[in-house]
Amino acid sequence: MRTVQPYMPCRPRRCSDMEKVAVVILNWNGKEMMRRFLPGVLESTCGTVWVADNASSDGSMEWLETTYPAVKRIQLDQNYGFAGGYNKALAQIDAEYFVLLNSDVEVKSDWLSPLLQYMDIHPEVAACQPKLKSLADPGKFEYAGAAGGYLDALGYPYCRGRIFSVVECDEGQYDEVASVFWATGAALMVRSRVWREVGGLDARFFAHMEEIDFCWRLRSRGYGVVCVPSSVVYHLGGGTLPKENPQKTYLNFRNNLYMLYKNLPQERLRPVMRCRFWLDMLAALQFLLTGKGGSCLAVWKAHSTFRRQKPLFAASRRDNLSHAMVNPIPEQSSFSILWAYYVRGIKTYSRLSLISSGKG
């Protein structure tokens, strides 16, 4: 297993050193987001900035060509989603490091240097993320990644700084570099060599949880994934689908099942999938009882789709297991985050240590 070392400051980098980095923004009908956030990215990034477009219809690329003609552009012929869009775009870019950056992320000066410095001196680390804070409420972490992500025993994701809907204030409690299970796709630096080695994102996910699946493959093969909180970015969040949108519910539940089937070790597959079925049905019932019929149906649809599509993922499962070097993965919890949150009332990451110590 590759050991992740703590971050040590390096010499400042010159802009010429940064050309090995490609910052890639995936756009879909996001002209207003680019108008708001792209100038800051261009001003504070010494690497090459690319915009890959998922067949937008809002004039995004025409605006970009007129306003920022120096920005490199990739025009895709249809909307391939987050996963497929990045796969198509990065296949056309040659750089040592890729940075996947959401179009609704605000960056500050020198946000990229800490990530690059860390990766340069830690070849055992394949991917990293900055600390993700809320643009709407800058004193808090942002839901979609906070200070790095983890996975519980049943496949539920959570973060340093966010468990389910409870988002913590950033008081410096997670300012140390930490090994994590997954890094957010909103601002993800990854070695291009390893990206290609593990096959990039799974385009069948379309959107949601694809970065967790990707990082699971990295960790199981022995690569490190870390959060480098000396780099800070601000995420608007929300994306193209509101939180309560049934389509988002469908994608989250379906893709979580895809991810578990693809990556769980054989001895854990059956018990985890059985347990998740009943927990997901309980979630569907809760949606129904709270007047969210569309989300209730989305959960049922997700399981129906998974059962139908499961054979198509068998080859991916065999490949992942054949390359796995690390089992168990240290950043995957042995406990249930549902139990910790709803039964023990543990709502912050720092208190999760009570479970392992027996004090919770």
C-alpha cells in the first residue's frame, strides 16, 4: 500500500512551471456561470484553461470565443453528462495533471500551487482536492466535498465538514492534509497517467457519484487520495438539478448501486446489497409520507434500472477486483453513518471518533 505523507511547503512556482497543468471546465448551458466565474479562474491560474462544451444551446461557446478567444475550447457533439463529457474532453488534452473544475467555482489567487506542490513531491498520491467552502455562506463548508470524502460500511458517502444535510462551519478544525476515500469532482486534481490507467470516469453514471466510483478504483489499487486544505475554493453548488429533483434522486440511488456492485469485495457484496435494498425502500417510504411522490418513484426506478443493467457492469466488476491491492480500504468506515447520525445523534465528522473509541 502506498503511504500518504503530510504536506510540506515547497518553493513558490513560476508560471512557466504551471504549464503542465490543464484546468478543464465542463460547460452545459452555463454562459452566466462562465460570465461570473471564468474571469477569476483566468486571473489566478497560470496553467492552461480549457472549456469543454456538452452541446450547449445558450450561446455559451459563441460568447466564449468572442470574449475570451485565448481560452482553449472543445466542442462536443451532444450532452454526455459530467462523466462522459470529461472523458471525451480529457482524451483530447495532453498534460501531466488534469484539474476538473466546475463552472460555478470561485477561486482565489494561488489556489492551484498547494495542490500542484503536494502532488509533485508525493508520487504515491493520484488525486487531491482543495478545501471546498460555500460561496453563499463562506463561513461554512460546501456540501459537495467539504474537506474530503469518506464512505461508510454500507456505501453512504459523507465528508469532513458535512454529514448528510448538516454542514459545519469552517473553524480550522480540518486544516491538516488528510487521506480520504474520495475527492470532490467540483475541484479535482488528478495525474493524467493514472486517469488513463484506471479508465477515467464511468460514463454510464452520466452524473452524480462518478468521482466516488473513480476514487474507489484509485484507492483499491493502492493510490492515495487526499485533501490539501491550504488550497481553498468556493462552490456555488446546486448544479443543473435542484436538491429535491426526482431525476437527481434517481441518479444518486441508481449510481450508488452501480458503484457498490462494481467495487465491493466478493465477501461483502451480498450482505451490503441486501441491506441497501431495504434501507432504500425505507427511504422511498419516507419520501412518500412527506409528500415527495416523485422521489419515491425515483428510488423504485433506480432499483429497477440497476437490476436490468447489472449484467452490463459484470466485466467492470471483474476488472476492478482483479486489480485491487487494498482490502479493506482504510478510509471506508466499518460502521453505519445512518446509525451514528440518526440513533447516536452524531452530526459532525470530528465526533465520529467516539464510535471507534466506544464512547459514542
